[in-house]
Amino acid sequence: MLQDANLHATGMYKCEVNGEGPSFNTVSAEARMEVIALPQERPTITGEEKVYASGDVLALNCTSGKSHPAAKLRWFVNGQQVKPDSDLVFEQHGLYSTISSLLLELEPGHLASDKINVRCEATVQSSHEVEPFVDIRNTEVFGKPT
């Protein structure tokens, strides 16, 4: 395992082993190494008003911590995945932060239990077959009394 590798270390690497004489057989293999940087902070949901009624628009933003590659953000409302209104990615010093906006007109079914559970998941995936890093932030907003 390599430690303290920076993002510039991503690339193709070759290992070569040479045998001793008289034949000097050589064996080599190449592989791609990808360096990823996981976010140091959980995703942050902003914009909640805490109290909503049917017909109101739930307008929230979710911001990921800085990572490489950029985190993919997914929204869930009451356990059901919903599509974001927009996603923006910002880069600074080789690290990326993603901001996802959710605009959702609330229907009576959203407020059936007098509260709405909103979850934003940030996933940073590598190109290899490894378990993606997922960070989850939950927030609850409450329906207005009728």
C-alpha cells in the first residue's frame, strides 16, 4: 500500500523483475493506479424552512465536501429517490465540490405523516471494483397543522 500519494500520482505503473544470468529472463506487468480523495465533511443541506403545507415548494441545496473525483449527489424524500433541479461542480486546487438543488412541489402524500424526511447522499466512486464511499445527511421538515 502506498501512503501519502497525491493526486498527481494517478497513472500507469510498470513493475519489472529481471532474472540473473546467464539467461536474464525479464517479467513485467502494468497497471493503472488511481488516487482518490474522500470528502472530510458530510454533505450539508441548506434552505429548509422547517414548516411546509401541501402546494408549497421545498427548495433545498446539498453541498458535498471537497473530493477527487467529484461526488455524485442523490436526493431522497420519504425514502423515494427524486431528481434534482440542477447540479453544479466547482474545482479548487484539484478537489471538487458538488452543489445539487432540489425544487419539489409538495403534494398531500408527501405530508401524510406530518413530516417530510429529506436525505442527501454523496458518493465518490473510483474506476475500480470497490465499494463506493457514501455519506448521508438527513433533515426533517414538518407539515403545517390543518
